[in-house]
Amino acid sequence: MVTLETSRVILRRWREEDIAPMADVNADPEVMRWIRDGGVLNQLQTRGRVQTWESEWESQGFGLFAVEIRSTGELAGLTWTLAESPGRQAGDECF
């Protein structure tokens, strides 16, 4: 299992208990206006996304990380690393 740790956060794979707080983030119009078409997601849709992200870890060996605040254990959101590929430029749509 891939885990990256700093003094403030832990980047890790997804857990079942991450779905509810991630669904809260995905249901916030102020957050989601910056993501794709700006539409909010419910808990079921968020669960589907998390399952997709975990499947990508399994099939590709990398994927989106859950970001955990080290001091509280609270889910802060997500982040990712990108595999370098020909033609990709800074600012390209990632997901």
C-alpha cells in the first residue's frame, strides 16, 4: 500500500469511512463549481468515484490519494500524482 507522509498530512488509499466526508465535499456547490461541469455529487455517486479511484490503484499501481490531516485524522480531500506522458502540459484537465 502506497502512503506518503509529511509533518501535516498523510496521503493514502481510500477507506470506507472516507465516503461520508468526501460526499460532504462533493455536495458543496462552492467546491464543485471548480470541478468538471460544476455539478454536485451525492453520497452514492461519491461512493462510485471512490470505487473507481481504488480500481485505478489496483489496475495501474497509482491513483488519487485521500488526504488525511495528521493531527486529527480528518479527511481533508484528495490529490493525485500524474504519470508523465507525451503531449501533456501544465493545466491540462486531469479528471
